[in-house]
Amino acid sequence: MADRDKRRLERQFTALSRRFPVLAPMLPVVRGRPGIVLRVPLGLFFIAGGLLFVLPFFGLWMVPLGIMILAVDLPILQPAVSAAIIRLRRRWVSRRKNGRN
């Protein structure tokens, strides 16, 4: 089950990198195996920074990004994160079809 969720999350990251080419160079660095030492503190930093959304640089956008980064290493987060990415991609496509951005 965890392997299926990991493959699903990998497919979603690949789709995001195709959709947003700016992310393409960063994703292999974040998803790489030695990156676990970088990913966990970075994910926790983004979540903590998102809770400080009243400050100018920090914002609520950091919380989902931190959860996505942590989902690479925490199998319990993988199904929820991949489902959320799928939902957001579908919503993005439907809004683009309707002419709203």
C-alpha cells in the first residue's frame, strides 16, 4: 500500500514539474535520497513559517509547501498530499476551461 502511495505522489510531482517548468530543476534535488537531512528541517521550517503569516515574508502558502516536502519522507502523509494535488490540478484545469484564471 505504501509503495502505491509513493508512486502516486511521484507521478503528481512529475505532473507539477511539467505544468510549472520553474519547479523542474528543484524537484530532483528535493526528492533525492540524501536529501532527507535537508527535507525534514526544511518542511518543518515552512510549516512554522506559515504559522507566522502576519509577518511580511511569511504566509499561509508555506504550510502546504512544507507538508508536500514532508510527504516525501512520511508515508502517512503521502495519500492525502497526492489526493490534494490531484484535486487542485483538476480544479485548475476546469477553471482554465471556463475562462477563469
